[in-house]
Amino acid sequence: MIRLLAVPACIFALAATALGAGAAPEPGLPPQPATRPAGVPADALMVSPCIATMGEHWANPKNLPLGPIYGVWNGKLVFTEIMVSVKDLEKGFSYSNIRALPDHTIDHIDFAFEPNGHAGFPVPHYDLHAYYVSPAEEAAICPDGMADPAMKPTNR
């Protein structure tokens, strides 16, 4: 259980140590690959190692915890994520013109309620993942990676 709770904490703690866009990451971030995955914005750094069913997480540390956060597996962009607090939704939060990143098509969207939040964003909120791969491909991502503590059974 402690390992599961450590995953989101690791993502946000590592990302919080990064410098601004274009700068080399501070110690504590995972080693950055020599080649940037196609489609990942230039200001994003890898902020977590591979997490099962999700891949590596990439983000501009200035945008955390809300995102966008990008999932990458084997050098391929597999999802974009944003997080929205219940408080913001109650105030009338709008996110207009949501679409796939250039040269990508959204296959499916997971909209997951986190009633107690999680490390890095410890308030009730929703995680929205727009996947660019099928559910079958998603299930096979990083099979030996850290387990995602937010994963819940689905109706797929």
C-alpha cells in the first residue's frame, strides 16, 4: 500500500525540483532520454518513470499538478491528462476547445473521480486522461512498471 501511495508523490516531488523550461533538470528527476518523444511539447520534462498502464509522465513542472501531463510509452505519446478540482467544477470551471494534440486522434477518455485526492493534489478532484491508444494497448503499457494507485475496475 505504501508503494502505491508513493507513485503520485514521486511524480510531483520529482517534478517540483525541475527548473523552468529549456533548463537542465535538477537532480532527482529521472534521467532524461536523449531523444524527445514526438508530440511532447518542448517545455515538458520526464517527471516519472514508467507506471503500469500509463507509461512515463512528462510535464512542464510549472503546470503541475493540474497539467497538462503527457504519457509516453516506448517513445510514443499515449495520453494527455488534466486534473480539475471539485471546487473548480462547482464554481463553473470550463475548459473550451479540448482536442487531440497535433497528429494524434483520441481513442477514448477516462474521467476518474478521486474523492480524497492523491499525493501532489490532495483535494477531491477528477483526473481526465485522453488516450491516443486503444484500451487493449493501454492495458499492455509498461507491464513491469510501478502500479498506478488510481486504477479502478472499468466496464471495458
